[in-house]
Amino acid sequence: MTADPATILIVDDHRAVREELAFALGYDGWRTVEAADGPAGLARARDGDVDLVLLDVKLPGMDGLEVLTRLKEQRPELPVVMISGHGDLDTAVLAVRKGAYDFLQKPFAADRVALSIRNALRTSRLQRENAALRATAEHELLGTSSAIEQVRTMIAKVGRTDVAVLITGENGTGKELVARQLHGQSSRAQGPFVAVNCAAIPADLAESELFGHEKGAFTGAVAARQGSFEQADGGTLFLDEVGDMPLPLQGKLLRTLQERVVQRLGAQQPRAVDVRVLAATNQDLQAMVADKTFREDLFYRLHVVRIHLPPLRERGDDIVVLARHFLAAATARNGLPARRLGKGAGPWLLAQPWPGNVRQLKNVLEGAAVLADATEVEAQDLAAVSTPGPGAASGGGTDWFAFERLEDFRAATEKEFLRRKLLEFGGNIKRTAERIELQRSNLYKKLDRYGLK
């Protein structure tokens, strides 16, 4: 699919200048929108359907430098080219320091403007690609456990295809990471990756968020806005917590997936989109289908292939590996001296139930990296920053009735039972197995599952 032309926002209080620029840029194939002052320009840029701003320095009321500052606050990635009728070197330097890509003096030749815009758009695209590469490296799928190897195998098999994938697992297990890996291994890797948390969108804004709206479609719609589907055109749309999507919206989503078109609120005509949709949930969608709280036809449309992410407590072999990685990343990110896990840190990490999964582990290592007084992070450093979560009591013990699922409760209690019995018999597997009346082979399997080595 051919990429849509970039949209250039022209902010200038002189109508003749706006019209001249719009004509020249339109001749070169770009779309243009206009604003006569700073507040109108900020409102137009805020809606997201703008790729670059041509901004006059001298504006009534709010001047161009103040508008530039606010633009960079609300959309840091948006390239801005300043234009001015005065060859003021100090103003040009200040504008560049505030984040402007270039500074053009009036009157300017059309080819000079076009060159600046092309260079700014190219630089912006490269910056986005580099940021995506850094994000991929930072969020690499780490671990050597058989459970995570199975996930890698599934990603390798379906990543290069265009099939819909439903990613399941508890909160904090890394469902978005798997979605990003699927995107990165697909033919769409150079296209956008757009993530939408369905649970976080207010119900009255959900349709606009996904499908967009036209100016005046509802109160407060001061400008047209792309929805997530249009933003992801040519790439991947990740619908996180899709089980929280309202039923009426599920029907419109199903039609969009079937017909591959979206219709903005207030629009007369649909727009074609080329999007691969990946969905994720921590809920049992089949049970929701049975309860008629999730559409059965949508479930089968999203669930062509399923990838399940195991909770961290079932990835015992990976916990220390992940902890070392998060510790190194935290020290580098915060400009701290290198730190390593002490001898007591590993057993402490393996003994925790980790109800918050990988996200909780990362936060604990981040806090310990910052607060530890020595180069070795020990169990007491980790315990000092480990905040209680679901399943953990404020007094340091375990609140067994805080678990949301019976399966989680059973796993946590079994792990704690085995840990205490191992301590009771000094780590002797034979004596422990005899005492709890369990075959040694089965005990080994459970110890491996819970990371109790």
C-alpha cells in the first residue's frame, strides 16, 4: 500500500503567506492544514494528524517561540521548521535550542522550503526507527526455561505471517513484548506499531480512539482525528486487554476486521486500512463468550493462533537471569556504578511468589539498584524495596486470600509448602519426598517448575 502524503501544518497570521505555502507544498504532493495563531496551531497539532509544522516566529498574542516550546511538550517527536521575516541570528539559535529542526528567513524560495521539509521528515522517520530498535533491544525476550522457549518457537512460526494472534497471560508477563516481537519479525516491521489499552479508554471515547472522527462529529471535536486503525495502517495494531472492550464496540471492530475499512465518526465514506491486529487478555474469553459478555464471532476472528505467556513463578530458571539483566539496565539508565547480585539475592528471588510477574521483578531490581549502598545487591536490599502486591500482606507474609484466581492460590501455597519442607530437611530431596509422600521424580518436576533448586 502506498504511504499517505505527509500533512504539513502552516501556522502564520498572514493569510497570503499561508496560501502561498499551501499552494507550493500541494504542488509537491504534501497535504496542508492551516492555523492563524498559536492556540489554533497547538489545538490542530494535538490531534495527531500532523507530520510537520511550519511555524512563524512573529504571531499575535502567543509568539512562535512559546508555541514551539508547547509543541515540544505535547509532541516531542514532531518536527518544527521556524519561519521569520527578520534575519535575527539570536532568535534562530534560540529556536534550534528549543527543538526546531530548521530556521527559514522570508522571503524564501519554494525549493528551499521543500528541501527543509524533506530533510526534517526523513530525520524524524530515522529517529522513530532508531527508537523502535532501541525499544526492541531493551525489551528482548530473555530466559532459557522450556516455557519461554516454547513462546519463542511460536513467535518464529507465526511472526512472518499475517494471521491474527491472541496473546494470553497474567498481568505483567510481557504480552505487549510478544506483540512487538511478532511485529518485528513480520513484513510489516518497517510500518507503525500502535498499542491500545482497551481497559484504559473511557467508554464514550472508545469508538473515536479506534476509528477516529471528523471535525464537529461531537461536542469537543474541534478538528478531524485519525483513529488507531488509521495510525497503524501498513503496520500492526495491538489491542491490549481486549476482553474489556464494550459489546457494542466489539461489533464495529468485527466489521472492520472483516471488511478492512474504517469509518470515522461523522464521516460519510469509509477508508481502507491494511492492518494486522494482535490482541491480548488476562481473562478467559471462552468463559466470557459463554456468559455472552464477549462476541463469539469476534473471539474466533482474533483467536486464529494463541500464544500463552507463563507466569514468572513457572519460570524458575529465568528469574535470576532476568534479575541480572534488569539490574544492569537500571544501573546504566540511572548513571549508577555497576552492581551485581550477591550470594543471598538468588535464593531470595527464587522464594518469592511474584504475583506481579516480570513487571514486578523489574521494578524491584530498579529500586534496589538505586538504593543499595554496596556494589553487591543482597536479599535485604531487594526486600527493602519489594512492595506488597496481590498475594502479599503488608507485614511481609502472604495474604492467601488476595489472589484473584484459584490456580494462582494453589501454585503459591504449593511452592511455599515445598520451600519450607526443603528447609526443614536441609535440602535433602529423598527425605523431603518421603516425608510429604511424593515420588522423587514428581518432586524434582515441581521444584524445577517453581525454581526451588
